[in-house]
Amino acid sequence: MSFGFTEEQIKRYSRHIILPEVGGVGQQKLLNAKVLVIGAGGLGSPSIYYLAAAGVGTIGIVDFDVVDFSNLQRQILHNTSRVGVPKVESAKMTVEALNPDVKVIAYNQKITKENVLDIVKDFDIVLDGSDNFPTRFLVNDACYMLGKPLVSAAILRFEGQLTVFDYRNKESSPCYRCLIPEPPPPGLVPSCQEAGLLGVVGGIMGTLQANEALKLILEIGEPLIGKLLVFDALKTEFRTVKFRKNPKCELCGENPTITELIEYDQACEVRF
């Protein structure tokens, strides 16, 4: 079967194409896929880089911050010469230099109740690496309402967490609110700016986020649905915690009360 690959593409993706689980059919799926990444920081940087290397055809990137010197310890999409440049522009430059097959759609804006549905609706899968609870809940609720799979990761100090919510099948997949019903009070959970972060933990968890996205696109393996993967960098240990759909969940439960988007106070910070 001919997939219309150029000679350069055959060379670029040869290690994928020879995998029986991927092959030409799978590589074409990747080239046709559209993945949205929220945040071009510690998690988004490795996720975006590996998605682009894999040949994911369209990558949307949402971030309204600019590159800072303090980012460079972990945010590998950026470099010293780009300090002060919007992160989405820096990310786009890096991706385009790596793989011309990839179309980057940059959203240099904050996720809000007014724009999140319009941004999410045109993508197949969403990866969330945002740094605050209000954004995380908005993205989750929007993905749930639109039926989009969501790959969620978190990092703080020497620990990382990862899970997948597959909202294409709302009857069987738990949602983010099954784990965390609502944002914790401001100040309860420290940010990485306050508590610190070993940079490589972002690389590990962001790469695993990309892995889950590729599995979903290729329809292979077992995505982390209903499973929370926890990584301890000091012990170099992974453990998996299973969790179930909460029948009393206000979003996905038997009698849902959340039927429209909620915008929480931005003072609530999440450990991402």
C-alpha cells in the first residue's frame, strides 16, 4: 500500500514504519493527528518536542508567558537567546527547525471560560501542562463537554504524576473531578516557584505524556485510563494507583450538577 510518503519522510520515520504496531498506516495517523498542548513549560517542552519528532501533523500550543532565565533549567524548547520572547513563538521556532512536516498553531493567550471551547474543539487530543488549578479545571471540563481525550501530568520537587481521561467514552472513564472535585484553597499546594523542582522530572513526565498521546493516536497499548502513575525521582521508582469513576462526581456522575464551564479564582495554584 502506498501512503504517498516522500523519500525524506520514509527516512525520517523509518524506525516507526518498521514497527509492526505502527507501520505506514500508523505513521499516516500521526501525520493526520491534531494535538493541543496547554503550556510550553516544564511539561509541555518535552511533550511538544517528541510529538513533533514523531510526526504529529498539527500541534497547537497555548501559553501567554515569555521565556525567562529561570525557565531554562527545564524548559528545553527554549534557549538563552530567546529570553523575553513569547514562549509560543520560541516553541514554534524549535519545532519548525526539527520537523517541517509539523504545522504549529500558536495561541499566545490565557485559557479562559470564553475561549477554551473554541481552542479545544478542533483538536483530537489535549495534553495539559498548565501551572494553575483554574486553567486545569477549565481544560478538563471543556474536554469532557467536547468528548476529547485528556492527558494530564503534574510535577513538583522530585515527584511526577500522570493519568489519562478518555472522554470519548464518558460512561467508563473517570474524570479529573473524580480525583480532585474542586480546586484546593489558595496556598494549600505550593507552586514549583515556591517549592522547587528537579528539572529532569519535567522531562520524564512530559515525555510520558507524549507517549500516552501517541498510544491514543495509534490505538495501541493500554492508556493510563483509571490509573494514576506516580514517579519518585529520588528512588527512581514508579507506582500505579487505580481509581474509579465517582458516581457522585458533579461533572460525570449519575446526577451531574456542573453543566457549564466554571472559572475559578486564579489565586488557586496547582503543582504543575
